[in-house]
Amino acid sequence: MPVKFEVNGKRVEVEVEPRLTLADCLRHKLRLTGTHVGCEHGVCGACTVLVDGAAVRSCLMLAVQAEGAKVVTVEGLSRDEGLTPLQASFRKHHALQCGFCTPGMITTAHALLSEEPNCDADRVREVLSGNLCRCTGYISIVEAVLDARTAYRRRGGGNGA
Amino acid sequence: MSTTAPKRASNLFVGSPIERLEDLRFLTGRGQYVDDLAVENMLHAAILRSSVAHGRILSIDSSAARARRGVHAVITAADIGTVPTIPLRHDPTPAIRRFEQPVIADGKVRYVGEPIAVVIAESAALAEDALEAIAVDIEALRVVADREFARKDDIILFETVGTNVPDTITAVRGKADDAAFNSAPYRRREHFSVQRHAAVPMEPRGLLAEWDDANARITVRGACKVPFTNRRALAQMMNLPEASVRMVEYDVGGGFGARGEFYPEDFLIPFAARLLGRPVKWTEDRRENLTALNHARDMECDLEIACARDGALIALRAHACTDIGAYVRTNGATAARNIAQVLAGPYRIPHVRVDVSLVITNKTPVGTYRGPGRFESDFCRERLFDMAAADLGVDRVEFRRRNLIREADMPYPLPKVQVLDIESECDSGDYQITLDRCLAEFKWAERAKLNGKLIDGRHHGIAVGCYLEGGGTGPRENVRLAVEADGSISLFVGSSSVGQGVETVFAQIAADALEVPMERINRVLHGSTDYVAQGFGSFSSRSIVMGGNAIGDAAQKLRTLIREAAAKRLQCQASDIVIDRGMAVGPAPARAAIALKEFAGLCADGTFASAKRTYSYGAHAAYVAVDAKTGHVELIDYVAVEDVGRIVNPLTLHGQCIGAVVQGLGGAFLEHFIYDENGQLLTGSFADYLMPTASDFPQIRAVALEDKPSPLNPMGAKGAGEGGIIPVGGVVANAVAAALGSLGVEPRDLPLSPPRLWQMIQAARATCAAR
């Protein structure tokens, strides 16, 4: 069946099977492979994307449920050249190694900082505890997110990545 | 061979916290992992896996599945003919080789998750749908669900072999016999165990195989860790010349020892691609990943030490047993070998004998996982040391200090692994320095006042432990450096990337060795079999030691070529030419400079060979608070100090250490593959198999030193990827024991999950009350 939604600011119309997850739709139909699939049961958070501003596990959502929604993936939170302040902070703090969980971390952190640019370390840990990373031990990720808060404060939240 | 490390002053990049090159693509969603690939005409595979742990396959009827819409083939053992087994990559004793895994269940199934059939269809969904249409009739056999039952040999997994014990690996130093123990003033013997858990990288495995019929050539995308070794194995199994097999490495979402070994799918997917003449892609889902990818650890150990009254160790002996699951996989004996070799750790113990039996059960086969055998060994040894120190009234720190190998003892031999004839020795180090630094960073003296105290309703405890990390495994590594048309340098290397940052650290090393700016190293091409004639991959903390020193060799040769070419042009001696900031500069007074692009086309091959391993070392300390009412342990502070010989990138090294510590904490407190008596995995999802999250262990500190370079390579480098995990289980278990000393709780088994620790506390209280 056809589904129409917006991805990273562009309107798309895709023909999908009703059972296709949003994650698979983004990856294999729209070729937005920055969104990763790590567990397909909603635990690891690698597939996190923004749906109407909220961080959502795209492996637990069907593509057809995205009808009319605004979806943003890690590609949509990136610039053509260089890094956003959030991404630069991840790089500076070495908050990634293999990079597989990273898009989910970026989207999750972006949703958090957009809403709560003054969040403290405990809040960052609480929110990120829904995303598994096997490489870093998380400490550098928490530091990176905390360090990126200033960029979101400056822009008054919103799409400040 | 040079034994002095180059002076830091001449280096710009090695030793600096350079931000990673890889990050630019990973952070923007432009990484390319194997499941991101799509090619024309591609078909998809799904694998039917056994739901029975032990049974005889009576029949497989795949006709209904074959008839399904979109299904192109169903492959079973019968379609393959003579089913090949997967060759051992490490330690292939004849005894162990009898237990190699067939690439698809051949008459019998021996673990839940074993591949029985492969469906190839138009889409992954259609392939998965068709799995349920395959009718497999399996006569269930009695399941061998644990070590103890396996060793009785009542039920045999491999009837033709006649035993469930493939081999026993023994390592010896001195003479740890009854005489040594009977004459000792003090001895203690205890039984320990470490649970089955695993590497569990975040990216599930995947492969994309393409058969080129015109040239009879197979390309396999998604290789990593040891692509060259796997090329050899696949070529043999597919009856192709090695040159007709191409392995291509993409971004890899974590390895930790498990990913990149040769698994059944590494044959099945290329086989399907050749059979159908179409590209075939397979992506593992997490459920199958947890029963298909190598498990690890799962050992028990009966350990005894003998010492003098002052704590000076005299002898150590042990019988350990590792449950290696249903088959011996590529490196299934490595953990056992390591246990034999390193159970004695970084300590001077004159007499050592360790026997490690490998036992077959109806579970997922095991392989190496970061610090294989070392994590397990350290837990057992360090626990027993704390018990012995308490018995003897010797301070725990003093006990270790007294027994650590001294710098004057170097090189100090590890126990010799007998059947495999492996000899190794600690290459260099001052183990007291890392211990002292760890205690200082940790503020041991201050915190010792809290040890064993009940504060605000929780029991507080501290502990410290020492370890060795073997790295730099040979035999060699190969590198090619080439000057490109734009004057940039391409670096080709046989080392592999599993997400650890080799592109960055290799670019740092190459830039320094060539004395060019780092951005001149525009491509670091690793892993794939296209790049160098023979590569050896990334395992056993070898990439910087082997690949890094090979870069040094290639750079020296390329510099010579550039100097010779420049000298010819400037009509001077090659020795007059200086390479500076990416230019070849002639002698004074003219100092004519030639840009590197003028030398486009020059290239040099370099190699580094070593038969000796490096040994990094260090000490970790932990401070915990235990809630006796719930069994919950809070890790209040954790300090890791290591000496890695030579630090290339402090940022990535720090990341390796912290990440490894947290993985170790997962193994110590959380992660557990639990099987029932029918061989069914009860913790086969991320809801049940618990890994550390961002809120679990927020306080970990790591310090890296480079006081004692390795004498075995020009860089002075030692391995650095695994040290962080090795001592964790022992250190935190000792901290928990120290916290609960008043209750008499002595952890002997991991994991220390809240329910298990709570039960131990209850049992200790009951014992106390009974007295």
C-alpha cells in the first residue's frame, strides 16, 4: 500500500507492504542507511529516528504508521560539509568507536537537548540508557552530550543540531 | 632490529589525541556497513536453525518451501554433497580437529541455532516466510546440557569419536607437584566458575556474495578480522584457487573477537551465490545472532596455591574445564590455552601446572571474546589471592607487591604450553609502577578506612588486582605505501578494522614515519584481500604492533625511493635530500624543493615479522557499595592503570580501556547465557541478556603509561585493546567480598547479579545463624 510522509524535509511516497517496519522502509526503500538496525525488538536504540520531533524506535513502528508524519534521520541532522555542534562534540570526546550505535545516539541526544538544553548528567544517562553501545562504555557519550548543551541553549532548543 | 623507540620530539602525530578520521562518516550516517549494500539482481537468504539441542535428522522436506512465491532455492546438506567442516585457525591439535563444525547440520543437530537449511528468495521477508514451510523431522536425543554430565560420556555428541572431551591443554613452569605443595607452610584450594557470556557486537553479521561465472570468481563482502585466513578456508571449501576468492571489508559494527571468524554462513552464502548465479545477501537478526555467533567464557576451575607465611608464592596448580559448546570453532581452544598460560598472571610463582580440559555440550560453540581465558583466569586467581592474604594476615596489596614479577626478572617466561609447544615470555615492564599509580589514583589509603564498613545501610568495600595482556601476535603484517598523482599517500594494510580506529592511528604512524602532514595520508585501505598480497588481520591486540611497525618499514623504504628520485633530479647525493612537510628538499644553499606529487607512482612494500608476543600490564582498583537487602552493587569508583609501551593516540586508547572495563563489568554483574536442561537458551534476547547501559557504571577512570616500551619492535608498542577487560571480574568480586566480609560472603562464581548475590548473602546469614 502507498504511504506518504516527510523525510528530512522532503515529501516521499513509497509503496510498502503493511508489515514493513519504518526502519526497513528508510533503509531499503529510501536508501537512508544511516539508520541502523541492531535488535529489531526495541531494546538497542540503534534505529532511533525523530517522528514529529520525538525519538522513536523505527524497528517498532510500521512504515504505514508514518503516514503524514515528519521523519528526521541522522542524515537529516547532518550538514553536507563538516559536523554539527552535537556531532563535533561526539568526535571531540571520542564518543564513538565502531559507529553502529552512533546514529541512534545522535537522534536520541538531539531530541533530548532540543527539549531540555539544560539537562544534567543524570538526565542524560537516564535518557541514553535506552540506547546500547558496546564499544565506548558510555562515559564519553555522556560527556559529549553535556558539552553540546551550549549549542542548543544558544538556539533556544529546536532544530539546533 | 632497533630496540629504541624514536624520540618523541621528532614525532608530531604519534602520541597526540588526534580526532578520528572515521568519525566524519559515522556521525553523519555515511558509514557503510554490509547490510547497507544493495546490488542489481540481489537475492536474500534466511536460515532455518535447529530448535532442538540434540537430535538425529530423519528427514527434511523443503518442497513446499521451494514452491512458495519468490523462493529461488532451499539448500540443505543433501544439496551440498560432501559437507565441509570449518577448519581451525588456531591451535589445531589432531584431537581437537575431530570436533570441527560442518557448515550445515549433516545428519545430526547438536545445538539450538545450528543451521539446517538456507532459503534464497526475492526478499528477506519472503525467505523468512518460507522457513516455516520446511518440514524437518528430528528424533530428539538426550541433551548434554552441562560440563559435569558431558564428562561422564553417557551420551556422546560425536559417536564416531567416542568422547565429549576433545583435549586437555597443559602448561607447566617448574614442578608444581605434591612435594611442592606438601612441604609448603600454607596452601588453599578453591573452586571458581565464570558464566557463559559473549562479545555481542552491536551490528549483527551480514554477507553479500557475488559469483562471477565468466571468471569463476567469488566476491564476498562483509569480511573482517581475518579476511585472508577466511579466503584460504573458503577457497578450499569451494574448491577454488585462492586468487579466485575476493574478500571485501566494509565498516564493521564491533568485533571483540567474535565477529569475522569463519562461521557456517561464510560458506553457505557464497555457495548459494554460485549455485544460483545471482548475488545473495544475508543479514543476521539479533535472535539468531545470540545463538549463532560465538559464545565465550563458561569455565570452572579448581585452583590451589601454596605460599610461605609471609605470602611469598611457591606453587600454583589448577584443573580447569571450559564448556566449548557443540563444536570446536576456528579458535575454540584459544581461551583454554590462555587459561593454561596466564592463570599464574604477572606473578613470580616458581612452580606452576595448569590443566585445562575442553568439554563438548549441546550449546552454541564458543570462540574468543576480548581477553579470552584471561578474564576467567584473573577472576579465579585474584579471588584466591585475597582469600589467602586474609588467612595469612598479610595485607592484600602487600601480597601482590611481594609476588609481582620484577623488572630485573625480565624477560620472564610464562608456563610452557606443552602439547602445542608454545613458549612465551613477558618482554618488559615494571609492574610495581602501575600498581603504585593505581593505588595513588584510587586514593587507596584513604578509602581503606571505609573497607568493610556499613555506611548508610550499605556495605562498602575496595579491592585491587594486577594483570597481563598478551598482544602483538605474529607472524607478520604487510603494508604498501604509494604516492598518488595529487601528492597524497595511500596506505594499504593487511590489518583489519572492527571499529577500533585503525584508519586514524595508522595515518598518524604513517605521517610521522614519512614526515608529511597527516592530511597527506588520504586513504587507509585495510582488511580486504585486494590491498596487499597477504594480510593477517586484527586479533589478539596486534594491529598497532604488527601493522604499525610494518608501516614504519614501508615508510623507510618509500623515503629512500623518494630521496633517490629527488637526488637524480637535483643531481646530488640521496643522503643530501631531506623530506620535510611533504617536500623533498635538496642541499644548501639552493635548497630546491620538489613536491611529492612529482614522485607519483612510487610505492614501497613494508613488513614486520615477530614470533614473540608483547605483554602490556597494569592494575585496576574498585570501590563498591553493596545493598544486602537487594543484592545490588553500586560501583562508586573504578580506576584502571596500564602500560602499553607506546601510546599512539591517547584518545582512542582511553576509549579502548573504558569500553573494555564496562564490557568486563557486564560480564561480572549482568551478562549470562542461561540454558535449561533441554539445551534451550533462556536469555536469547536483549530483554533477557542484559548488557551495561549508560546509567549503570558512570564512574570509571583510566590512566595509560608508556614507561616501558617493548624491546621487540621499533615502535616499542604493545597490545592495548584487551587489557581493560581482563582484571575486572576479579577486582569487583574482591571488592564485593571485602564489603561483605562481616557476613562471610565469598563470591566464587560470576556473575554477581542482584538475585545471585542476594542468595549468597542469605546463605551466609543462615550459616552464621546456624553456628
